Amino acid sequence: MDENKADIKVCVGLSGGVDSAVAALLLKREGYDVFAMFMQNWHDADTTLHGDCEWEEDRFVAELTARKIGIPFYFVDLSKEYRKRVVDYMFNEYSEGRTPNPDVLCNREIKFDAFMDIALRYGADFVATGHYCRKVKGEDGLWHILEGADPNKDQSYFLCQLSPEQISKALFPIGHLTKPEVRRIATEAELPSADKKDSQGICFVGKVDLPTFLKQKLEPRDGDIIEVFDAYYEASPEYVSERSTLDGLLKEGRSLETTVHYAPEEKVLTRDGAPLGESPFREDLLAALPDETLHRLSTPLKYDITFETETYKSGRKHTLKTRVKGNPFGKIVGKHDGAQFFTIGQRKGLNVGGHQEPVFVIATDTESNSVYVGEGHSHKGLSRFCLRIRPDKVHIINHPLRCGDILRARVRIRYRQPLQGATLLMRESGLYILFDAPQRGITPGQFAVWYDGEEMLGSGVIEA
């Protein structure tokens, strides 16, 4: 046994799943002084689809795992902190028509903050988790976060908001392994969670019906679901101007796609690990763009489709009735009980029929309480090229961005999305990310994360 490791005390956040169990086992085998701590973050079983206290079973399995490995086991209740710092934030974001990512928040606010503080008070030098990512020390003496070795399980995205200080105190023992390897190690060691399925749903809450969950605090309100037709974009000065501006930035011989022609489950865009290609846009023209133009490119369309009614006579008795007049730009195709319960790109829960292709949410407006939808994966309203992150929401890990900087990077705007080639432009008004190809469902409130090769450089909350 390495005496140096024996002097290093590590707290493993043992969740009851197989990943954290193998993380604890490997650290124990390596000779560290390991103890386990299980955190309870949620009490209300009524909000989950299972309707039972999943955390009780998880705690039981976690305690059995600690006994099997031969390490001390502790329990900590962080439900108050979780509700205040994660759940309340979720409610507020959804009420504003934005879509937060609770898993990213949970890591930043709970696992590597509130939980880490308690672990350090227990004497831990480091906190270890079962995340599939890697941590290395660079020649610059700083700690760097790399993608996990398993491309199907890389979880670096969920750690995109960690500070350098949090990273310095973190360990990721399984980041160099694939999921099948983790399962094999757990099976060979006869760990209680070896065959346990991966958790799903909201971090520490479980699988929930999101509208039902949100209705705990957000009041339902009837509104219209409006389908947007292609004719709207052809007549929209904002849309035409945006395409004209982008066309004017292209290198000679390059052309611009207008929509994403793929379904998210097919994952046919740039694969993880693929080299960063050349931008289709001229860098000198990008550098010369005024902030006002970049802001306009990053601003989603504000749909202004209105409907008039008309009175007509119906039946032999000529009964007067009212109906909505036809509109070449759109049609009311359904009703909903609150725009705040929907997110861009959503397909399920719309209850809109009569279409050959799937119907997706392309925009929500919480002020007018309207939900706008489009038919088909290649609908123009699903695709955008540019997004903006407010200056105070830009989170840098190791690669500072100064006003005027231009950076080529690979970016993802949701977990498990293949990384996309993009150009980052840092300005006084914020960080603008211009993608090489149109992106499906850019969603305010979600996190954009950028990488240099395998290294995660930074992240930010998408403003628009």
C-alpha cells in the first residue's frame, strides 16, 4: 500500500447506484482512506411517477455496498438546501418561460458545495463521485476536466459549472472506464448494485411528470397552441434579414443550410471525437460585426400571428356562430394549460393530431400564454445558428475570454448532443456562439458548454 494514499481521506458520494459503488471500490483498492456518505435531497414521494420513496431503497443499497467494500457509512439530509438552491430555481426559470438543467445545478450547488462542505468537515481531503469524466493536471499547474473515456456515457457536461477550487477537491475514479467495464467490476466484486438500472428523471427527485411537478407552484392557465406555416418565414423581415446577414459572412464557395435535417435520436451530426473543422464564415467579417448585429442574430423570432373572428349563419335555422378566420401564416391547432409547462423542441404532451410528421414546440410566450409549434424535424422554427450568453453568466474553467476574443471550439447545447463546430465571439454585451451549421432547439435556460479537443473549457446559461 502506498503510504501517501493511506494518509489521504476521500469521501465518496454513494448514491446506491453502480457507478458510485465502483468508484468507492477502486479508491479502497488503491489504498485511500475511504468513507461513504449518502445524501437525501428529496422527501415528497407524491411528485414521482413511482409514488414511493426511492431514496429509502437507494440508501439501503448504498449502506449494503459500504459494508461489502468495508468502509464507514454516513447519512446527511440536504433536502432544505436542495429545495432552495435547485428546485426553487427550477420553478422560477419555468415561470419565466425558460428551461433549466437541474443536474448541472445539483452538481454546482449540492454535490460539490453543500455536500463537499460537510465532507471536508468530516476530515475528507477529496470528494469522489461516479461521474464519467476525467481530471488531469496540466503543465500550467492547473486542473483540467476532460471528457469521459466512454463516449456513450461522458458526463462532463453536467460538471460544466464547477469552479477550479471545486475541481481541485474532486475525484472521478471511473472516468477512464466504459460502462460495461464498470458493470463487470461490480459483478466480479459482488456489489449489491451491480445489476441496478441507471437512475432517470430529475436529479435526486426521480422520474416525474414535469407539468404535474411544476403545478405545485405554477398556476395552470388556458392558452392556444398555434401552428406556424412556412409562409410566415418567407414574409418575416427578421428571418429574411438574418439569413441575408449570415449569407454575407460566408467564405467564397460556401453555402448555408437553413434547417437541421435530422431527428435527435439518429445523432447524424458531427460525432464526438471528430476534429474541429474549418468555419464556413470569414473570421475578419465576424470580428468586424457590431454587437447590435450579433445580438440580432442571437435573438429568436417573436411570433406575432394574430387571428380574427367572423360571424356566419349555420344550419337551416341560420343560427349565428363565430369562427376564426383563416390565416396564411398559422392556425390554432389546440389548447394548453400553461405556456410555462412547455419547452422548445418538445414533442410529447401537445395532443395535436392530423399531421403526417411529428409536431414540435418551436417557441413559447409566457406573456401572451401562447405555445407555437411546427410540423416536421426540418421545420424552420426549430433551427437557429446563433445564441447569446450574458457576460455575468459566462463561466470559465481555465481558458479566459476577453472582450474582442474569437475562439474556435466544439460546443454542445444539451447532454449527449454530438459536439458541434462553432466560433465564440466575446463582446461587452455577452458571449455569442455562432455555429457552423444550424442547431436544433436552442433553448434559453439550458447550458452551452465548449471544448478544446477533449478538454472542457467553460460554459454559460443560454440567454436567447
